[in-house]
Amino acid sequence: MNEFLPQKSFKNIWIFFFVFGALFVLGLWLIFGDYSVGNVVKSISESNPRLIMGLIFSGFALLALLFLWWKTSSNKPLYIINNDSLIIKPFGIFASPKKFDFSEIQNVEKISALEIQNLTTRLLRDAEWDKWTFQWSSMMREQMKFMKLIQYCSLPITIDKVKIGFRNSSIQGIPVYLKTQASGDFVLLSLKDGGRYLISPQRVDEFLNQLSINKQ
């Protein structure tokens, strides 16, 4: 059994650390800024609005910071290569491992961030266009394709910008153009049933080499 830890990226996440960190400090200032520690309990019992607001700010920010720390420091999703299968342990407390038998796998390939951006951008644009043309079933299908594609990926794929514009004068409606942004090298797992999953193990080349050896 060979285990491969996920790649991790703090890109864009540091902004949330900064925002929630500032909110936590603000909450502490609202609590202790004009009060001694001994008066805090008394002020809470008197339902002081400023103190209650400080408790809400600091409590919410602390929970958010703990969640961000847990997510960025977690060893999941974990990618495990066995003699006959690839097992993925997804992120989450109650998430169940997903097993892919080698007999189910059509192809496994290394794919660059630029290729991923093109693929995910197209999926999102198709979904948004269908929304504007009121093809709800098609829109949901494209959105589900996007979510299914990235569900086992540890690297962030974010929406870079949103711009409203017209495509073609012969097409009714106003499409929303979305562009996704990604970084790093990924592995694209393609199944014989048509399913595709984007995964991001550390040591991508070693992962592919080990998978090739075990599949033989």
C-alpha cells in the first residue's frame, strides 16, 4: 500500500485568515476595551450590547479560524494505491472513502493548471449560459459535472472574474462569462463509464509511476 498526501495551497486563503483574524481582535477589543476582566461577567449578565456583539464577533471568527486551520493542515484527501485499486479518503469528518478498481479506470494522466482552467471554465460557462436561456436541467447537469470533477481535489479552483456580455446577436439572453483560476500540477482520473475526477497528490510523477506499476 502506497499513500500520497495531498498538495496544499494557501493562495487566496491567507485573505480569510487576515479577515477573520481582524474580526477576532475586534471582538476582543469590544469585550475588554473599556472593561476590566472582573466586570465582563457582570456586563454580560446586564446584556450589554457592545459586550454581546464582541462575543459574537470573536466567537464566530475563532470558529472560522479553527476551520481554516483544520482544512489547510489536514492530510485529506489522502490518495492510497493498493495492488488492485486506488482509494481516496476525502476531506471531512463523516466522508466515506471512495474506491476505484483498476478495472474501472480508463486513463490517468498528468494535467497542467492551464488545461484545468480551460476545462473547468468551459463547464461553468456552459452552466451559466444554460441558466440564462432557462435550460434548468442542462444547467444543473453542468454544475454537477463541475462539482463532481473537483470533489477529491485539494488545490483551490476559484472563479477569477465575472463579466456580463453578449455572445451572438442570434442567441437570446445574456450569458455570464466565468473564468476559473488554478495553480500546480494535477492528475486527471478518467473512468470507463465516462466519469472524471481531478486529484492533486504530492509527488505527481511518483504517484503516476506507482499507479502504472500496480496496474500491470
